[in-house]
Amino acid sequence: MRQLFDIPSLVKTNLFYWGDLDEDGFVMLNAVKKHYKHAVSVFMDIKTVEFHRNEMLKQPASYKINSFEYLTEHENDAFQILRLANGRIEQEKLNQEFLFKVLADLK
């Protein structure tokens, strides 16, 4: 992932990130936002977590991180829901209609 932090053209473009809704996914989002302050997360929010609660699985190990320095309040709130439930939602499990609706609303 560190190779992504040395690409000058990424400073000049819109960046969107989403990954698994789990500790690792938010660690990666935090790292992206540390290097690219203008990066925007998609599907890393409470709305996505709540909509997909039935898809939430238990993490094999307990969360080790409590919060992140570079995430927005809404991103940290979504992380807290997952952390407190020791849960995770794989990005492959996100509802396709939900994805298309949110992506269509991006500007």
C-alpha cells in the first residue's frame, strides 16, 4: 500500500476509498487520508453499516484500535459500531442496489 503514497498525480485527482468494514479496512482508510487529505470514503459510514447489519460477521480476534486520527467523525462512528460488536462486513457482501444508488449520488 505504501507505493500508493508516492504518486504525484493522486494529489491532483478525486480519490474515493472503500474496503471491508472492519479494523483492517479502517486502518487502510486512515493511512490513505493521512497522505491524501482530500480522499473521500464511500460505504465506510453508519448508513452502510446499519443497512448491512444482517451481513455482519464476528471478527476472529478482538479489535485492537479504539479510534483513528485522520477519519471523520462519521467514519469513526461507523468504526465504533463495528468495534463494539467485534463485527465486520465484507465489501463483497454489500447489497448491489445499495451500491449503485450511493455511487449514482456521488458528485
